[in-house]
Amino acid sequence: MVTLQQLVFKLSEFWASRGCLLQQPLDIEMGAGTMHPETFLRVLGPDQWNVAYVQPARRPADGRFGENPNRLFKHQQFQVLLKPAPDEAQQLYLQSLEACGIDPRAHDIRFEEDNWESPTLGAWGIGWQVLFDGQEITQFTYFQQAGGLDLSPVSVELTYGIERLAMALQDVADVYDLEWGAGVKYRDVRHRDEVEQSKYAFGQIAMPAAGLHALHRNLFDEYYRLSETLVASDLVLPALDYCLKCSHMFNLLDASGGIGVSERMAYILRVRRLAVAIAKHWVGVEPDAPAAAPNDNG
Amino acid sequence: MDRELLIEIGVEELPALWLPGLTRQMAERTEFRLRELRIAPGAAVESFATPRRLTVRIGKIAERQEDLEETITGPPVSAAFKDGQPTAAALGFAKKQGVEFDQLTRQQTPKGEYLAFLKRQRGRSALDALPDLMTALLRDLAFPKQMNWDARLEDGKGNLVFGRPIRWLLFLYGGRVVPFTIGRAPGAIGPQVQEVQSAALTYGHRFLATSGRAGRSIKVRSFDEYQARLSEHFVVLAHSERRDRIGRELENHARRLGARVQLKEHSALMDEVADLVEFPGVVAGFFDRSFLDLPHEVLTTTLLHHQHWFPVVSDDGKLKEAFLAVVNTQPQDERVIAKNAERVVAARLRDAKFFWEADRKVPLESRLERLHTVLFHKKLGSYRDKAERIEKLARWIASDMFGQPAAADDAARAARLAKADLTTDMVFEFPELQGIMGGVYAREQGEPEQVWKAIYHQYLPIGAEPDAPPTREQLGPAAITWAAVSLADKLDTLVGLTSAGEKVTGSRDPFALRRNAQGAIRILLDLPELTGIKLELPLAPLVARTLEVYGRSGTTTNEYPAFLYERLLSVMTQRGAPIEVVRAVVSPADAERAVDWNRSPLRARRVADALQAMRSSEDFQALAILFKRVKNIAKELKQDAVLDRGALVEPAERALLDEIDRRRLVIEHAAAASDYRRAFAEIASLRAPIDRFFTEVFVMAEDSQLRTARLKLMADLRDLILHFADISEIVPTTE
């Protein structure tokens, strides 16, 4: 039996032995490990970078009050970024599965088209969802753009869904039945968090919905202003922190039905504007200059 | 001696839906580029694709390029010499061709004598020329979406984008490797990122190997060897073979379950799964019987659309609690895979069940409020607004257009609730079930069949064929309400978006206006079969009423006739009516006649059927030719006039006039009864008098009163026939 924490050890060990730095999660709420500066910023510019880390990902709309065996307000991603993307990226990935105890010959492992896109980050890539006997366990992406900038060299990002992978390894049907450490279940560690976070995300709190919406909107605006100021002060990393805060506020507003359709697009564009400015500052491109194309792939 | 050409581009997994197109492109582009290189293929060009390889093979190609000989024309001789010496222009031409002046020749042309250079280029050996083929092929292949993977070619164009990264290149001519290199971007190249060099190597299945580790390179010298070694290494090269294997395995597995798998219904999925794998196998899995309580639409969508897995049915056609998954392996123990697959299905079905139970707690009526938040179009408001419009429109269509006031309330109610399912969790999760889920939820909350089925089928018809769903049987008592709702929704979308300035241009049709127009036309075209209503309903009042509901009555409707004419033409020809018959019946809606605009698609269909049945008769053929003359000469009538009967005196013209008078009433009666064969038969019998008229009467008489009367007779005759069809369109082209 591979416990959840052993899985993290094995993946960490595997990727460290392949030259990755082991980083820590960012201490700020985010929807995906991609938003961590170790990915979002490191994919930009010419420098090589190989890194791996666990990142808790918060998706308020996926909260299910601890009642759904598959969906979580917060799940864990094991994130690997390899820059430039090695020719052997797929083989390395498959070796990492073997290192976790999976025999690829006994299973049906497939790379099925699934291109990744994050409108709020101005980022997209080409790649696959890796299906393990029909279950998606990893998103595998060759980054093409981030912060609206074309990328070269191209990075590859591997995002393992730790819970999904562990469920397959432990052969359990309910995420809360996962063995986190010896004798300790996922339920013992996380269930209360899921219940309470879901209640908050869906507005089941001692405040009318309109009040909560207004609060979130206000926080969004404050964080937005702060992030803008930080970008203007050329402080890219703090600016990204507050850009992520905005993104999380937007996700909360969205989950609790606090924004209409047309407004939704406007929020996305605002976060994107920050992300693009941050990316440009990171690589030293004038934020007001038209996006330069560092390569000729049109 | 001619030798074999074999190319395999080894790639990371390409999307399944791209493979059919890429297989074609590989053959087409290879052949095109070879011919351009003057290397003639001496055998058929064969191409293959799996997710990890694009292969092309030609049994024989020439060993050398053909020599090139071409004459390049220079300046005229008259300008080439001055005082017996070559001019600067003449010397410049020689220099440009890279030769001495005395190597030039002269060439006689109709414009005079010119300097010329006879350029001879000896063909290179195939081995030397083929790298150019690879460069062109790699540049030519087009992908729905391409990626940068830090690759470059030394052809001056730099970066090489492709569908997925290329990992190996098998490139053989007559068993020898054709040297070729794909370079890598300077910022990426290093120990982990290397050039791709052509070699005599391929790779087998990612995971399966007969001995040793999978994924080692395999040396090959010829296509036969290539195919044989691939098959030993668990790769079935040909799509058709993979597909056949899948079909057989699915049927075997279904039989073992005492069930059937509906391969014909799932033909598109069969094609797709065959391109998702290199070595297909099938695994059977099961789910809890209690999930069979879910609507079968939800069950099959979960399996088919989300997992690419096949549902199985028992002999009575009912879904069973099992599914068949196509996998990229033939596992020793199916259960290892099946157990995981079952967990995926159970999770999805549990979600679906959750939505199914949650959604039903909120009646459709009370969902209308939430429709405010779902945008239809920024200039046209939300789906709530749309629901209100189509409610009005459907009521009017049922009562006023269909003449079925008894169905009006149900049609209006169905239209009002039609979009409510857009706010359900189920449709949010399974967007392809919109409409269908609305119908199912309406049924669950006790709406009558007339209402829930109208909602369920509202998005149909999508295809053009007369037997495209829905059928009368599927619709049952909801036929009339369905037709009203479906028409209302399509017209609302078509008219609304058109007036909001969303134009259809070429292949750009983001709001599917063509499909909406085609759907509306199909309903009117098949109205009797679908609903039992025999009326020939025109589009014009429907569009006018839709504009009125939008509060834009009086707006010009000029943009619609041409667009709708084109769709009607397209539907009728797709159904197999000969194009000339359709053109005869569905005339371009010019401003003067606006024929199809004010007439009904159903009438067009019936007239076309009659015309098709009558056209081969001798009288009709002759009449069609005569009609051309009638049309031409009638154009001479510059001012409309009342027919001056008294002026017509010649026996031939009196005879024609009498004949027209006698037939006109019969023709009109036949038309009123939609008996267009009868109408055409009557028209055909005008052949003899018309023929006689043209033989004996000179239309363009000196006397203007007489001339006008004869022209008017021709114009009346023209209009009588044009009322049905421009039969000059069906004149045989040999005439």
C-alpha cells in the first residue's frame, strides 16, 4: 500500500534524482499549481529551470461539503516543470509512474489530447490528459504562451492529481477513504476543512448573500489596486501574490453566484491584465510596448 | 532501377480526430512534392497513421530527377547590339544566367527575335533530391492546431511548428537512409534536447514488447519488413485493421455478456477509438444496477462522450449495467483495468445522479428567473428574453400559421420552458444534453407529452435528409407543438442575430445561422410528414412576425431572401434533386419576383417532384426550349399593358390565346389543390399552339398596337409558366 504521503515522497525523490529542485507550495490561495511563480514566471525568458513541488489547489466551485467521493474544494497537485522540455519528457513521466509502483504493462495508460488554457493568466499550451485505465491522473502540457508572451524555449509542465493517483494505487472509490499516512485517513485530515470551506464558498454563512458578494468584490478591488501599484513599483513577486488573491476572490464570487455573465468576462480580463503586466515586468519587456514575438511561429 | 520510398514521422500522441486528414495529406503532399521534384512515382502512394506515427510508402520511384530543360527569354535582339557589340542589357542577361555572352542563343517569337538561354539542369539522384521532399512535407502538413517545440529546418524559414513533437524519422530510399536533420532552437538544444536525425529505425508499442524492455529501436530496410516488425511489436499500422479488430472484440465481449453493442449507431466513435490506439483490445466493465434508473440519455452520454466507451443493450434494446472500453493493449488480466474503469464510471454516474436528484427539486418554471443570468447575445439579451419571445412566436405559429388554435397553449408553454434546462446542473455538466434534459425534466414534473416532447426535440432537425430525426413516431402527439417551438426558436436565433449584425461569411458561422435556417426550412418542407398539416407555408410572414416580436416591425427584410434561398437550394440538392430542377423551381429571390420568399419550401419541393416526373416527356422537352424564346421575346415588352385581345387576328395567335384561356382555369385549380403534375400536364399541352405561333406569327410587327398585344400575350404566357417554374432551366445541355 502506497500512502498519500509516500506517493509524494516517491515523486519528490524521483524528480529530485532527475535534476529537479524541490520547492515548497506557495502560501497563497490558488486554483492550480501553474500559478505558482515557480511555474508561471519560470516558463518566461531564456533560462533553464527544473523544479517540482506540491501545491494545494483551491476551486471553490468544486466544493461538495465533504459528500462527494471525487470532488474537492481543495485538492493537491504535484507539479513538475522542466525547461527546456526534454525530448524524453514522456518516458521520464512514465518512469515516475513506475517509481510509484505502477506497472504500465498491466494497465491502459494513454495520452489523450487535452490542451490547457488559462484565460486569467493569458497562458495556454498543447498537451494531453494522461488517462490511467480511463481515469485522468495527470495533465501534461507543452507551454506555448504565458502572460500573453510567446515562449521559447518551450517548457513542459506535469501536473499529477495526487488524490486521483493515490485512489488508483490504493484501489479505493472514495477520496476520504485514502490512507494519508499509516492508519490515518484522508477523512481524518481533510473532511472538516471540505465541509467548512464549501459552506463558505456557497455563502452558507451568517451574512446575506449580497453582503458576502459585496465583501468579495471589495476585496477583489483592493487586491487589484495593490497589485497594480506593486507592478508599477517593479515588484513582480509581491504583485503576483496579489494577482493570485484577485483570482481567488473571483473564483469565490463565481462559485457563490455573485457575478453575471457579462461581468464575469470583465473580471477575467482584469486579472489577465495584471498577469500580462507581471509577466512583462519579469522578463523586462516594456509593459506598454506591443507584445513582441520572440520567435517566428506566428 | 526504381526503388521503394518509405517515410515514417515518429511523433508524440496526435489527437485521434486528426488522423484521417493527416493520412490523406501524407499521400497527397508526398505525391505533389515528388512531381514537383521531377521524380515520378512508379507505384501507388500509400499512407498510414497511428497516434504515434505518420507513414507514407511508394513501392517504386525513379532513381533520378528528370533533367530540366527550359528556354529563358532575354532582351529582344534589336536591343541586344549596338555597333555590333553586345549592349549592357544583353550582357546583364548573360550574367544573370551565369554564362558567357556567346553561350546565349536566339529565339524567334511572334513579337520578333529575342536573345535566349537554353537552361539545362541535369537531374540529381533521388538520394540527393529527397531531403527537399522531407523539408516540403514537414512544412506542408497542416494541423488544426500546431505547436512550437523548439525545432528548426535549414530552409531559411527557421522555426518548424508541428502537430506534436517529432521524436524519430524513418527515411529510406531503396533501403538506404536518406540523410535529413531537424535542428533545434539554440536556446533549447543541449543534452536533453537534440536534433532529430533520419535513420533506418522505428519504434514499437509504448509498453508492450515480446522480450526485453518496450520502446527500443527496431531496424528496418523495407516497407514489408517495417510492417512485419511493427506487427511483432504490437502496432497495427492500418486504421481499417484496427477498426475491424475492435468491431470483432466488441461483439465477442457483448456476446459473453449476453448482450449486443450497437456498432452501426456508434460508427463515428468506432472510427475515433481506432485512432486512439495502436494495439486495440476490449475490456468489459460493470456499474451498479441502480444507475439504470437514470435517464438512458444520461447513461449513454456519460459512457460515449466522456469516456469513449460503448454501452451495451439486451435483446429488447434496454441498456444493461455494463460497458465496453477499447484499450491500447490486450491485457493478461482484464479485471485490473476494468476495476479502475468502473470506478471512473461510478464516479461520473454518481455525479449525474446527484444532478438528476438536485435538478428535479426546482421546477422548470421557477428556473426562468435564473435564465436572466445566461446571456443569449449581448445585443439581444438573456435567455429569459429569448424564452419570452419564442413563447409568443410559438403560440402564433401554432394558431395562425398552422391553424391549430387547440395546440397553441401547449406550444407556448413548451417554448416558455424550452431554455430552462440551461440552468440545470446536468446541462452544465453535459452541455450536449441541452433540450433533451429539459424534455426529460418536463416529463418528470408531469407536463403532457405535447409539451415535454416539444422541448426534448426542440434542437432538431439537424440533418438535411428527409429521414433525419425527429420522426412522426418519435414525436407522437407532440408533432404540432414541436414544430411550432422548433420553428420559433430557429427563427428567433436567425432573425435576431442577423439583425444584430452577425453575418455569415464563408466558413465563418459561429452562431450556426446556416444550420438554423436549414432546420426551419426542413420543418416547412416536411410539414405534412412530420405533423400531418398539409399547408404550404412561406417563410416571409414567419420572418416578418419574428421581427415584430423583436419590436422591429417595418424593418427591411432584404437580407433574408438570398440567404434562405441558398439554404433551400442546398437542402433540396442534398436530398438528391437534380440541380437544374431545383434551380427551375427555386429561383434566386430577385427583388422583382421574390418567388421563393413569398412561397413555401413545401410548394418548391412538390413542384420539383412534379417537374422531375414530367421533364422526360417529349412535349415537355420541346416546350422547355420554346419557353426560352417566350422569355426572351417577352422582355421586349417595355411597359406593362392590358392584353388587347381585339388586336390579335392571325389564326395562330387566336389559337394560342384560346388555348391559354381554356387551360388557365384548370391550371389554377390544379395549383390550388397542390396537384402540380396536373398543372404541368396542362402546360405541356400548350406546346403545339406555341410552336405554331412562332412559325406563323411575326411578333415584332411594324404596327405598335399589334406588337404590344403580341408581346403581352408572350408575357402572360411566361408568367403563367413561371408561376410554377422556370422550365428553360431543364433544357438538355446538348441543345
